[in-house]
Amino acid sequence: MVVKFNSALIVALIVIGMVVSLGTNQSPESSLLGIQPAVAQRISPSDVWQQVYQQLPDLPKENQYIHKETGRVADNNTLANRLIRYHVYVKERSPIYRLDWKLTLADYLGVNEVMYDTTYPGNDTLRQNPIDGDRAAISRLNRRQRDALAQALVNIFSPNQRQNTNQPSPSTSTTPQKPQTGGAELLK
């Protein structure tokens, strides 16, 4: 019984020591176990749409809809704004993964999940539900434009990955290389 108590006490002291040392050696932005907080939590989806249009100025704005309460054109209620709100809040997909954005674009193209008028962003604040116009705008984009849109959104929501993707990898060279011969010789 005394042996169990002592070993349990020793284990408890080791765990407490580890927790204290982990807590003192980390930056304020990291958690107790060294896991960084999600980047998406630091970026407000309502602010991202402007950055999308900075990176993709040819993306249709689709902001001609009239606000229900003011009766004025809702200039800030854009396609990018609604796309982001649909992705993050309606579908609850992660904004940092390219595949998730591809799934959302597939929703707009009618080849993935059904989009419902009642839950589409803007339905409750605009006189006309913009879902049909937004789906038509996305369908007019070619594959390259949709890929650029998905990549721009990932880059905006995860700036750390953007820095890594813009720089060529060390093994990638832009100068032509002479083909290597004698590959089997290299194995000896």
C-alpha cells in the first residue's frame, strides 16, 4: 500500500512538473501542449471578401441586390461574402482546406450537396434571394478561375501555408537540368 502511494505521488509530481515546464517555455499564442490555435479563428469571415476581390479583381461581385430594410443596393453583400458565409456558417466547413472549398464550389455547380434557399446567406436581408444569381456566376467561371478562387480563399484563411506555397521547394529548379543517366550505378 505504501509503495502504491509513493509511486502515485511520484507520477503526479512528474506530471505537474511537465505541465509547469510546458507552460513556461511557450509563447503566449500557443496552448499548453504546444498546439497552435487555428488561424481561421483569428480571421473574421466578414473581412475576407475584400481580400478575395483584391486577389481576384475579375471575380463577379453580384452586389446589385436591394437590402430589405434600407431599400438601397447592398454594396457589401457580394458573391464572395455570401460564398464565405455559406461555406463557414451554413455548411460549417473548414476555411483552411482547399478540398473543402472545392466541395462548396461543387455545391454551387449542383454536383455535390443541395443548397437550400431558406438557409442561403442574404435570403433574410435582401429583397431577392441571391442564390440563383450566385450559382449562375460560379457556373460561368472556368476551372482555372474556380481553382484560383479556392486557392485565394485558402491563402487568406491560412497565411502560414501561403508563405510556404509561394516559395519554390529546394528540389525545384527553374533552370533546365541535364538528364541523369546511370541510375542503377547510384544504387551501388
